[in-house]
Amino acid sequence: MNKFEQLGLQAEIVNAVNDMGFEAPSEVQAQAIPILLDQETDLVALAQTGTGKTAAFGFPLIQKINVDSKQTQGLILSPTRELCLQIANELKNYSKYLKQLNVVAIYGGASISEQEKQIKRGAQIIVATPGRMKDMVGRRMIDISEIDYCVLDEADEMLNMGFYEDITDILSHTPKEKKTWLFSATMPKEVASIAKKFMSNPVEITVGSKNEGSKNVSHEYYISPGRDRYQALKRLADANPDIFSVIFCRTKRDTQKVAEKLIEDGYSAAAIHGDLSQNQRDLVMKSFRSRQIQMLVATDVAARGIDVDDITHVINYQLPDEIETYTHRSGRTGRAGKSGVSMVIVSKSEVRKIRSIEKIIKQSFEQKDIPSGEEICQVQLFHLANDIKETKINHEIDQFLPQLEEILEDFSKEELIKKFFSVEFTRFFNYYKDATDLNAKAQNDSFDDGGNSTRYFINVGAKDGFDWMSLKDFLKEHLDLGRDGVSRVDVKDSFSFFNTDTSEREKVLAAFENYQHDGRSINVEITKNSDGRSRGRGRKRGGGNKGGGRRSKAFSNKNSGGGRRSSRRSSSDNSSGGRRSNIKSSINRRKKKKS
């Protein structure tokens, strides 16, 4: 008997499973499927991204649907268009032998009237994004008043994207007696609130521990001075010639800049963020899935719904605002039973965040040195040698062998090997022969406020809606100091501290001269330590009250150390900088902005 059949699945679904090559259920499938088939119950399932959650709810849902009725019986809500389409396609594959079952995907960026027509033709299962679903329910284009089952997939992601009100509004149009199945990678308080409000005595299953990271993913961190972060990224890519990765940045601006720099340096890269049109996003993702793009630079919001099983590395170019978000980032690799690596590039002052993440994911990080130029040259040399070893001979070359042998007859075997590899090796060697030791620079990157760094007091803090990352973003944009111009941000309740290079001192003080927020003066002054007890005699400003590439071919670009140029550039970033007229609302908008 088939292992899926042992779970109680009907023959039509088992046959489809066999066609797809599934051999054994994953842990979440083995736990969830029997419960959902045997019981009419609400369910909360906590499992990491890539563990097979779609089949865990998809198989039972399909089996419970009455295919003889065209009435909508099941609703699945998912955070992004990409994931919505993916779930719908998977359900269609699972139900290929149930010809009467109709699954319709509802999402923004497509014709709403066409989607309405599909619904009216009969859709027993609707897969939808919250925004479009709420719109169509509000227009009475969809009737979900008699559904039997509602699935909230990637519930934490939907809530992180600001869909709480949309979800509660949608669920208010569904019958109370329906069964709700909630699937999530983490269990923040917002998800618990949804479960408490809309579910009755749910069965809870957990694969691993709550918020725990995947066992298939190893975690590494590399300490780099902020100004060398991009160079560190390049070296990590160069030291892993077969890399197929997602690189995470926190802002659209940084995402676009990093992608553009990688492209300029010869890597096959692209950016995906909220300023891209849906068509641009589709083109980028199509190229990534086909491996035409090997380094995808993404914001957290834009990356939601990326479901590619063969990603080898996740690189955290910057740590996320919320520690729990790291779980989702690292879950993009190590999928479908394969191993993966999650790398983090941090400054000295950010190492404390690594310790916090370790506690959440219940796994340890290994600190590693940034690869040296010599190490990279060696890795690339032997990677090329292995590529040559595995290359199949094209015998069309046989006709040219006599002439080739004549040209090369004066060279020994050893000389030929040296010459052959030097054609490519020299490019990397020339790039890295005088390369700086980034690890030594990181160790010498001082924490002291003296010397080349100045520490400041500013009279805004947590009460104004800031955490350390959002305040850093605000300061970088307002001061126009660049990506790593602001460091050591420490947010207190009603005031904060931050550092810049001492050379920027006059610029910082001048930038906040007579600067006001909602009629309140913002005060910045030089201080000497972070507890606020002995601030220096810096100038007070504003009179306010205190306290208030990857390359698919090695060695192909002389300037970058290798790489094949991508033929596609992502669209320019339209993220705005400058002053914020309303600090708190600006931060909230960032957190809630949909991709």
C-alpha cells in the first residue's frame, strides 16, 4: 500500500501523488492529513517554509469537497500573488483525476471581471490574496457565506504585511460553523489572536519547536565593517561558484543598489521589490526559476511567495527589523529535504542580534572569516578544473585536432595545463592579488566613541514609534550619509543615541538645526556615552526639550573577479528619501506596505 494511501487518501489523489513522484509524506503531512480527514475540527499547524504545508491541507481539502456541487466550499487565503498562483496550480495537480473539481485563483494585478466570470462558472475552491478577496466580497462578486473550510496559509506572513483587518473582514462573511485550518511558520501574538477569535478548540500540531529554524539549514555569520559590506558579499559569492541564492536587504533602495552593483560587476543578478510592476516581477521570477538569474536581491515583503526548491544560499546582507523574519528568510533554502546555508553579514555592534536569533530558532551560528583573495582564487581554480573534468567531449572538434596539435606541439603537458588555466585564473588573481584583509579590518573596527567615530544624542525614541533599525533608516535618509554612514543606534524610551564618522560631525549638527517634527523641535548633540549621564558640550539644535554573479561561468569579467553580465536590469528604485513629516506614521506604513 502506498504511504500516502495509508494516511487515508482516496485513490484519485494517491494516483496524482504517484504521478508527481512523491514517495513519502513529510512530517507535517503525516501529522495533519489523518487529523483533517478523520475529524471535523479547527487546526493550527506550525511548520517551517518548504516542509510541504500545501499538500498537508490540500489533500484533505480536495477529498472533503463535494465535486457534484459547484458551490464554493473551500477558501484559501495566502499573502502574495505568487504564492496564490502556486497553491492553485498545486491543487490542480493534486486533483487531476477529479475532473469536476474547479480551483480558481483570485489576486490583484489581473482582470477582476474575468475572475468574477471564473467564479460564476463554478469554483469549489478559491485561492485568494486578502486584498483582492476583500474587494470582491465587498462588491458581492463572491459568495463565501456557505463555505465549509477556510485555510489561512502563511498566516504570520499575511499579518506581517498588514492584512489583519482584511482577514477579519473576510472571515466575518463566512459561516461560524466552518472549519478553519491555520498554517504558519511562526506563532507571533497576532496569529494567536486570529486563532482565538475565529477558531474553536483547535487541534495544534508543531513540526519542530515554535519559530524553530529548519534542521536542513546551517547558519553562518561574517563580521565586516559596514563600509565593506558589499565587498564581503562579493567574496562570499566568489567563494561559492555554484551559488544560487536570495540576498535579503531591508529597504527597496538598498535592494536596488546592491542588485545594480552586482550587475555592473558582472554577476547574473536582479532585484525584486515593491516598486516593480507585476509584469516586471513575473519576468524576474521566471528568470530566477530558470537560473538565468543566480543572485536574486529581495526585500522581505517582495520575497514572500518565492518557492524555489534548489536555492543553495540565503545571504542576509542586512538583518531584518523583526527577529522572527529571519526564520522566513532562512527557510528559502534547505527545502524539500535538501541542505542549505544561511549567511549573515554583520558589523561588530550587530553581533548581539545574532545571539537573539539563536534563541528564537534554537540553532547556533558559526562565525566564519570572510574568504581571502588567495582562498577565492584557489576555489575558483579547482571549480574550473572539475567543470572541465565533467565536460562531455564534443567530437565535432576532432577534425581540428591535427591543426591544434601542430600549434601546441612545442609545449609539454605541464606547460599546456598552466597556459590553459592561466587564461581564466589570471583574471581572478589580478583582481584579488592586492585585496585587503577584511577580517583584520573588522577586528580593528573600533567601538570607541573617540577617534574616527562621534556619538550623538537625539530626543526621539520608542515612544515616537522607532526601533533601532527604523531610526537608523530615518537618520540615513535625513542625513544623506549613505548605506553605512550611521552606526551603533541605541533606542531608549524617549531618546536615542547613534554614531557617525567624526568627519560628518558638522553635517549632522547642521542637518538638525531648526528641524521640527509636528511642531516639536528635534534636538541632536554630541555625547560621550550611551547612558545619557555625561553628554558633551555639543551644539544644541532646535531649542527642544531633552528626553522628550552569480556567475554561471567562472572568470569572465576582469574588473569584478569574474561573472557573466545579466542581460536584464531591474527597474530603477523610486524609494523617496529626505525628511519625514510624520515619523511614526511613516514607520507604520513601511511595516504594512504590501508588495
